[in-house]
Amino acid sequence: MKLEVITYPDKRLKQVSAEVTRFDAQLHEFLDAMYATMLHANGIGLAAIQVANPINALIINLPDENDEQSRANLLEIINPEIIASSGHQLYQEGCLSVPGFYEDIERFETVTLSYCNRYGESCQLQADGLLSVAIQHEMDHLLGKLFIEKLSYARRKKFEKEYKKAQKAKKVS
Ligand code: QAP
Ligand code: CO
């Protein structure tokens, strides 16, 4: 099943997500629907709140060396916590909830994460590069934060203007 991705400035994106306590068939169906939704939208990462479900769950599926997204590489991350971080990197980010806009954002270079998989089993993961960026971007969604909130005042203003213009153009077309 596919779900609707909600987009900025939908206020629901500002909600703080709640801990997942039941790792049951309903959660598994929801995670499967998130995956179908993300692939359909050509995304590499999606947080549950982006489909209007405020729970601490996110998925990431980076393309492999052949530029193909395979389910074997799907990460399902539930109730994540960053337990260590180091360094800094700049990466050009985008977001399915802010379509058509991309900007360089500073993140930690490396993060160490503890989380649960879909069965409620405790996992740990150390990530750098793109995976580290994706984790930090998606975890911000769980706190109701979007990457555009990290822009400087001037860039944010420019974004608001461009985004509104693009929204208007979408409506008439
Ligand atoms: C988050 O982002 C992310 O504007 C996932 O028109 C960001 O999947 C992970 C997308 C940076 C790693 C690095 C955005 C698709 C997809 C758009 C996405 C669009 C179509 C964004
Ligand atoms: Co996003």
C-alpha cells in the first residue's frame, strides 16, 4: 500500500514523534507501506511523520555501487538514539517533504547509533558519509525538525520565496 507524503508547510511535520512500544504485524505492515511510498517517490530516506504517523520510525535505502536500490540494503530504524558523534561534513540535502529544494547542510561526519529493528531487537550501527547524513536528517524529523531550519536567515528567506513561487506554479499547472 502507498501512503501520502505530507509536505512543508504542513504543521503536522512539526510534531514530536513518540516511542514505538509494539513491534507487531501492524508495525511491519506500516514499515512495508513506508518503503513502497519512498520508492514510488524516488526517495532514499523517509521518517514516519512524513506520512503523518508520529512514531519514532524511519527507513533508509541508499543506492549500491551500481546505483540500484535493493531491499537487501534497507535499514529500518526504530527508537534511535545517537550515542556518539564526531567530526563535521557538508552535504547537499533534499527532502520528500520539501520537494524541489536542495541545500548544503552541516552534519556530524560520523555517528554511532543504538536503535531497534522491526522485531524490537537492539542494534548498533556506526555510520559516516551519506548514511550518517541520512540518519541525522531522518532523526531530525522525529523531533519535528526540517533541514531548512538549519539555513542562515538570508538563505531561509530566499527559500521561502522560491518555494512559494514553485507551489503557485504547481497549482495552476
Ligand atoms: C533524506 O531525502 C536525505 O526534492 C532523504 O523532488 C537527504 O530521499 C538523505 C527527493 C540528504 C541523505 C542525504 C527530494 C525526491 C528525495 C526532492 C530524499 C524531490 C524528489 C529526498
Ligand atoms: Co526529510
